[in-house]
Amino acid sequence: MTHRILILGGTTEARQLAGKLARREDFSVTLSLAGRTESPIAQGVPVRVGGFGGAEGLAAYLREEHIHLLIDATHPNAARISANAAEAARQAGAPILALRRPGWEPVAGDRWTLVDNVAEAARALGAAPRRVFLAIGRQEAGTFEAAPQHRYLIRSVDPVEPKLAVPDALYLLARGPFPEAEERALLEKYGIDAVVSKNSGGDATYGKIAAARALGIEVIMVRRPALPDVPSAQTVDALAAMVDHFFDPVAERGV
């Protein structure tokens, strides 16, 4: 029997997981991307691009495509997609697993100001003009139009369109990973005195956090949103093992 698996992706781990699971001949893996990145990296498995139309649309897809397992491997900050995934799995009666990389934790020397959302981050920068490195992607960059007194360095995978209605903003197009040494050079080059980041976790974008610590720069850290309580693993290998166990015949489990 071929087991049909749908992975909701957009992260490096999702791509790695898809490649790992696709090696099994009895797995048919499809990777779903939201389509927010204009030139997604080649995935190596069939890819579906675009939304489903909320939880109901995803539930319908799970039923119509006879999906045996849904895997939520979206970004840790994609709370709405994760909520829709859990609800769709419930509606369709499909099992769901989640890949949840652990968040970053502050260590000695970090100067973190914790906030709950991007709007709070903009306010936390304060009234006095600052040189700010925005490393939150393009989706919510516009929120910082509410704080036009600052000078912004904005990095994203795809262009920020429209440009921010602020007097002073520079735009960098780049895709991680970003090593600490390069991040430190960037922060020093532009005289950055505040970094705005979401708590993404993982190694690929931690360089800016380590660089800010080394330079004594404040980090406005957006906390992770609450995510649905579904069975999960923190690493690709651990989740792949969960998937293997899920599809192993009962006899092989020693039950």
C-alpha cells in the first residue's frame, strides 16, 4: 500500500523531511508551499503552491486526495496555518504530526526585550531615532511605518512591496543561512543599535542574535505565538521516526 503524506512546508526542515520520507517507496509525499516566496528552492518532491481556503478547504483536500497523514512543518510563527491544519485534520479525520523546532533562549550577555507581536516591537524601539535592523521578513514590515523616526535596514528573501512610507530605509535581498561573522560585519557596517527578530529557533538565522550579543546590541524579540497541541517532534530525524512508527504494521511494533 502507498501511504499518501501531505507536508505543509516553507521551512528548511520541511524540505529535508520531504526528501527523507520520499526515499521510502511506500510513501507518496507532496510538499505544500504557501507561495509567499517568489522563487522557492527546488524541493525534490511534487510541490503544491498556494493556499487551500482555510481549514475547510484543507479538510476537503485531505479527503479528496485520500491523504493518510498531514504533517505541519510550517514556520514556528505561522500560527494561523498551524491552527487551520489542526482543525482540518479534525474535520477530515486525518492524523496530524507537527515539526516544531525549539525556540531560542537568552544566554548571558543577551539584551533581549520580549514582545508579543510586531506592533509591540515597533513601539518598543522608543521615541528617539535609532538605526534598526529589521529581520522579520516582508510580510509585516509595513507595521514599522508607525515609527518613521528610525532608520531601517530591512532584509527579506523577496522585495518589500510597496516600499515603506518612512524617510530612511535600505533594503537587502538575501536568503539564509547567515553566519555570525557576516552578521556582525553587517551590524557594524550600518551602525545598527537595535535588531528586531522573531523567535524562529534553529541555526540558520541565529547568527544575528549571536552577533548582537557580541556587540552589546539590543534585540527586540517577538515571542512565538501559541500553537495547537498536536503530536510533535523537534527535529527532522525524530519526526521521520514518528512517521515510520505510525505506518509500521502493528506486528512489527511488538504490540
